[in-house]
Amino acid sequence: MKQTPLHTAHKNLNAKMGEFAGYDMPLYYDLGVLKEHEWVRENAGLFDVSHMGQVMIKGAGTRALLEKLTPSSFEKLGVNRTKYTVLTNDEGGIIDDLMVTKTGEDDFHLVINAGCKDKDIAWIKSHLGAEQEFTYFEDWALIALQGPKSEAVMRDVLGIDLSDVPYMGLWFKDYTMFVSRLGYTGEDGFEISVPNENAEELWNKLLSDDRVKPIGLAARDSLRLEMGYCLYGHDIDATTSPLEADLGWVMRKDVKENAPQPTRKRVGIVLTDKGVAREGSEVLNMDGQKIGALTSGGFSPTLKQSIGQAYVPIEYAFEGTELWVDVRGRRIPARIAKMPFVKPKTKGSV
Amino acid sequence: MTVKFSKDHEWIKLEGRDVAVVGITDYAQHALGDLVFIELPKVGATYNKGAHFAVVESVKTAAEVYTPVTGEVVAVNNVLENDFDLLKSDTEGWIAKFRITNTDELNGLMDEAAYKGYLKTVE
């Protein structure tokens, strides 16, 4: 199994480790999943997300290339600003979802999913023109600090004042540290990119603050689920289009207008009775006919009820539709709910 | 009657002649983490040895609870539905009571010393 540069640090913290996308990753630490989740919502949590891929494309025509590889427009995106989008294949299916940061007119940094790295890199390279240069930052780590106290921790521990950096904005220093104000939790927070050799020192420095606790992948998943964010390979994949995935907002007008109208849509589902429904649980209409299955699901520590995502035919895909979710042969009443399930508190949203 | 243990981390204790009380061990609870839901059996349901009769769910996973003996459910600890911490109690943390048909089934289970030894092999 592959390891991140923080592998030893996780072991030292007594993390419960498990495989994710070919990496031996921390699933949870001493606090446990539930308390880690709550800690991020109230304080600041530290995540090792170094398994994700960091790549750069630059050179004349890069913006045009990205507008071919994704359904988005990067024309109006400001320099040192980030946009969430998807890579799509020739059939319009989603190859991966990613963060794209514009660092110059034809200079872009991408953060791609660990499990998609190889295919994304091959896909991008196969579309490169003679004028574009591609770099994979294989020896750079990525550390996320998420939670309402993140900005104060960055200031007090690292001496970095990020108060003027907007949501989806980038701050960097001497090309040895790149800090983006974004994340996968719905909280204010940052993703910090540093060379591998600096990762452990940064990790330990941030952890030395009482407001910061290490958070594993299990809580990362329950946090993102409360926000209704997609997990690639579960909620989106090559068989789903951006419109089906309810990601029409990342599409530019011309792409959207030419895309086929979806017959199913990704929706949020909440159980209205006790129980926990997880990925794979069947979604039934009130007549008991199967209309879909959960692509993710679990207990929301914030709402204290089971939440999930599923693709359902568009005639059901509106808020309030009543359904059943089958959990081990038991039908639990459920309804379609608006996502995010929990109000985001990213910078500027509160 | 002493407490016996299964390889699936249930504990079982005979109460009287033919009623057995079943719960899950500290090890199982620790491995699961904070519980968020428990699915209990119905009184009157019968289960064969090794069948799952309850489900405990934590944020990270759902785990089936198996009965170490064959029997009919005669009592269910409904208090657990609203108080998962109760599971930790040695006296009140039981999940269900079974009227068992074959007390010999208990002989195949581990005593406390054997279970402690077993835990060392699974860790």
C-alpha cells in the first residue's frame, strides 16, 4: 500500500489505519469518528489529504484546453481563485471532480482525487498540445485545516494573516507553501500544500495548538455528506453526467444548452424514522417499487438522523417527495431533502 | 453461572435454568466506536445459534449481533434504543434474553480467561 509523508505521524498518534484509494490512511484517531466530526464543526480539525493529486498545466492554450476537458468556463475566474468542476469524457460522463486554481491567464493548478490520479493524468496528457506543459507534483503533501477556528490558528501558530483571503482564494509564499481557503467540510478552512519534507513539521506545529485535533477519513466522509458534496466513485462516476449529478452550476451556458436533458437526478434523502441507511440501500416509491439506491449514506452527527444521496427519476426529484428506504429488508420512511443538509459556514456564507 | 463469550464478541450468561442473557463485549463496543442506532429483535422471535438477531450501528459501520445459542426471545432491553451508553454496563447492558432449548450449546463457548487470550490473537 502507498503511504503519505505523514504516515509515521499517524502511527505515532495511534490512528486506526485503513486502505483508501491504494493508500494506508488514518480512518480515525483517539477521539473517535463522532467527536472528530463535532470537533471540526466547533474548533479546527487537521486532515492529511496528501493522497490527492496535485498537478499543474501551463502554457499558451491551457485555458482553452481546460474548457475542453471540463464543462466550465475559466475566462472570468480571477487569478489566484479556485473553481470546483469535473473532468468529462467524450460521452459527457464524469471522469473525476476536481479543484482548479488559476494562477495565471494560462497557468492552472489542479487537485484531483487519489483514486483517479493515474487515469486523470493519462487523460489530460493525451489532450495536451505542443505549447502546454504538464507537471505532477508527486512529492508535495496536502494538509487541510478545517473548522471555525482555522483562521485564528493559522495566524497564531504560523503567523499567517489570511483574513483578507476570500473563500476559494489562494495565498502563497516563496513557492514553498500554497494555502487555499476551501475544503470538503462546509466549514471555513484551508488546504495547505507544502513539499513532502516540510509536511511533518507543519503537521506537528498545527497540532501543538489546543484548538486543533487530527481528523480521519471517516469523519471527513460524514462532514462532506452533511454538505451534500459528491464522493467520486460513489455519487458520481463515468456513467453520470453533470446534469444528472445536479452539477449544472459548474457548466457554462453553451455546454449546458447542448447537453441532453437528464431523466434522473442526484438528490438528498433523509430518513424520517430511526435507523441508518448506507450506500447500496434501495430507494422505493410509496408503492414499494425500486426507483434508485443510495450512492452514499450514513448518520449525520449534526442532525442526529440518517442522510444520504441517490439518483432518482426526475418525476420524484423534488424536495419533500416521500419515499421508503430499504435497510436489511426493513422499510424506513424517508423524504427528499434539499442539499446541503447542514448550512455551510464557509467564509462569506455567514 | 459464569459469563461465556463467543468469537463474534457477544457475552452470554445463563439466568435460572433455561434463560440466557446476551450482550456485546467491551472489545466490540470499542471497535465500533460511538453508537448511533440499535435495531432490536421482537419478543417471540426465534433464532438459531449463529443467526443475527440485532444490529448495532456506529457512525462508521453497522455490525450484526449473533446469538451464541438457539432460542426464543423472551425479553428485549428497549432502554438501549435511547441510551447506547447502557451497553457498557455489566448488569444493565444486555440486549435480549433467550429461552434456550439446548444448554449444551454453551459448552462450546469461551470462559473469560479463554476470551482474553482470544482477544490477543485478533488484535
